[in-house]
Amino acid sequence: MSTAELLICTTCRAAGTAKDAAPDGRRLFHAVQTRELPPGLHLRGIACLGVCSRSCSAALQAPGKFTYVFGDLPADADSAEQLLLVAAQHLRLDDGQLPWSDRPERLRRGVVARLVPALPFTSTPADAG
Amino acid sequence: MSTAELLICTTCRAAGTAKDAAPDGRRLFHAVQTRELPPGLHLRGIACLGVCSRSCSAALQAPGKFTYVFGDLPADADSAEQLLLVAAQHLRLDDGQLPWSDRPERLRRGVVARLVPALPFTSTPADAG
């Protein structure tokens, strides 16, 4: 079965969130956690994804597939649903490359980075892309 | 031997770069390519890393290690040297987690994202971090 990880930053705070309130990222994590996960998806809360200027943030990764990092996500049910939708797409696709047109709105404009699958390190040491 | 990939976006353009000029990212790629690479490092030019708002951009990845994405990099010799310095650190470290204090200045404030190593998918389906 295809597998992938959905990482959610649990320390992200949106601008204006009170310091004694739960971090927005933790609320987003719980919003995802309470939903049914697609088979093969492993959900992980991570203390910091380094996307502090574009909170809330999340990432999808799996060996041999494209990695995506998303930001600017409100900590609400819509973000949770959109993340699980693209996670299911990522699981289905052999290379995990998510077509722009098939992604929900927040995960189009919210792309922070997109990395190609890691090579098996059998080719020459420098490729021009 | 430890291996890792240094991905450099070859289509990144800094604000104000003329449309008929070579992309800044391609100049950064060539600045790295002309230097001696640490053993085990695989350099790849990638047409887009999705970090368009923080060009130039680059990333370090290797199976079982932390992934780093960097942005706001001028296309010059200093950026090339700093990228190769942290690439050598990433190769040496078992988990690839780069201490903030050991990183050159541009690769401290230029962090776009930092992802934990992918799990081998043997644990429970939801972990709180």
C-alpha cells in the first residue's frame, strides 16, 4: 500500500493570537486528527516546520515522491479537509506531483516549496535542470 | 558513503531582473557547479522549487535526514560557498539536522522550511508532536 506523511506544525501562531491561547497549529492538527485519514497516511504533529512567517503550515512527504510544503492555512475545518484531499491525491499518484488545477484553493496559493523526489544517487554528480 | 542532494532552482528571478537576462537561479547554480563539491553531494538544477516569493532558492535532502529549504539567496559566490558549507555539514550529521548557530548567516534567516526525516512507517497512524 502507498504511504505518505502529513506533517503539521503544532507551534504555528497566526498574527494576533494571544500568547496564552493554544497555538493555531495545534488546533489545525486536532482538526485533521479528528477526521478519517486516507489509508496509508501517517499524521504527525511537529514542533516547528520553520515556516514561521506563513503560519499555519503543513507538509506532505513520502520516499520517492514530490515533497510539498504549504503555509498561510487558517486553523479550521476547511484547511483540514483540503489537506486530507491533497494527501489522498499524493497517495494515489506514483510520483506524488500534485497538478495545480486539481488542488483546492488554499493549497494553490499556499505553496511554500515543492521538492522533486530524491534520486537513488546512481547518476552523474551535477545535472543542469 | 553518506549522500545528499543540493537542489537549486534555476528559474528564480530576483525582483528587478530584466526579462531577457539569465535567471538569477541559473547563475547561482553555475556558481555552485564551478566549485568543488563535497564527496557524496549530488547537485541538481530544478526548474522550479515553488519558492517564487523568496528567490533565489535551494534545498538539501537525503533519505533518512532532515530536509531544508532556503530562500532570499543572492546569486553570488557567497551564497554558493555557504550552500556548500551546510551541504558538507548535512552530509556529516547522521540525521542532517543543522544547528542554527553553526549555519552561515544567509542560511539562518533564509530558512523557508525544515522537515523531519520521513518515518519508516512502522508506528501508529497519528502522533502528536
